[in-house]
Amino acid sequence: MFDFLKTSTKKPVRRSAPGKPRPAAAQSKGTVKIDRHVFNVRELNRKGFILDPYDRDIIIAGQKFRFEIDARDGEDIYKGRAEAVVTKIASGALAAAFLTKFF
């Protein structure tokens, strides 16, 4: 589903230096709140989302979880409580697929 999250040992992961803004393409599309932790939504579509950075161990791959979302992808607005399942955690990012339908 999220092939662009695949990691490769050939290329190092490049991240912005602390305190410097990320490129415009990687700007936040909103936030997801899991328990009391708030995460940045890097990618979002009708099937799921990618949180980046994800630096917690509150959920693991394959786990279902409930969250609050406040995000926008073009004309689509995602706001409210929902449920998802973690599809992958890699390179400081978490990919999840929606179990609750927004549309």
C-alpha cells in the first residue's frame, strides 16, 4: 500500500538538520493524536496515512489502535475519531491503514 516507505541499505536516509524547516513537499498535512501523543501526518489518502517522525513505542506493526485525526489532503478533510491498523514502522515513520471509513 505504501511502497514509498520501503527502506534500502544502499542509500542513507537524509533528514533536515534540527531547527531547519523541511522542504515544502514534506510539510505537515495535519496531526494524529494517539493516547496523549501528537504526531505529524506526512502523507494522507483515503486508505491511510504516514506519521513522520514517529519516535514512540506505543504501538507495533499489525496492531489496531484508536486515534483522533485533524488533517487535510487537498479538498478532503479528515477530522474526528477513528480506528486503524499499523502496516509498517520503518526509518522513524509509521504507516497505518484506516479501519474506519471517512467517505
